[in-house]
Amino acid sequence: MKDVVYITIDGIRGLEVPLAARLTEHLVDLGAIAVAKEGAVAVDLSVSWSRPSPTVLLGLLHNALRELGVSEYCRVEVDGETLRVFVTDPDSVRIAIGGDRSQPSGLHVCPHCSYTTPYEELLREHVKLHYIGL
């Protein structure tokens, strides 16, 4: 298994950050972390002390989607070493993840607190702080 497993997301933008946050909550016990990318989530296993099998990662992905309340609007497939999430109902997913909130366009909000920034990179770094305890 590779050190980084990619989960691509087709059919919607904006699901990356909440999905990465949920996945990291499950991966922390394995010493791994999920990082939001544009149109994908990268699961970094490079320092993981326990390499999860593709079946375990698939189960964690299904759990994260269920916890976000979007599992019924998504289809998950395995494509080699890449997991693919196909969003079948983008409007329902936007509502479930809070995309219908009135917030200024171009702002990124932390799924764990009220931190808001216009810079996606700063949000990624901020979200990591929730998991490393600084």
C-alpha cells in the first residue's frame, strides 16, 4: 500500500474539508491524517504505525459520510488504490454540510469551530491544530 491514499470527490466542491476532518477523527488512532485537497482528500499514512487495509479505509470512509449525513447522496467505488466518492445529489449534500448557510463567497470555515479565512491553505493548517493539540 502507498503512503498516501487519495479519495477523489466527483459532483460537488466543498465536501473535502468536512470529510477530511471526519476521516482524521477516525485515523488518529492509526497515526494517520486526512488532508483536504481541491476535489480530493489525501490520507497520509507515512507515519502511521498501523497500515489499514483498503477494506478498513473503505469502512472509515463510509462511516465519515454517514456521520456527515450525506451517505445516502453518495456512491463510493474503489479504483485501484484510489477511492472515489460520486455525489448523486449535490444540493442535498450542500444542505447537509451547511453549504446553505449565508456566508460570504470565498470564505472557508473550520468544521470544528468558528475560525474563518479567505485562504484555503490557512484553513488546512488550522484544522490540523485540532488534531495535534496545540
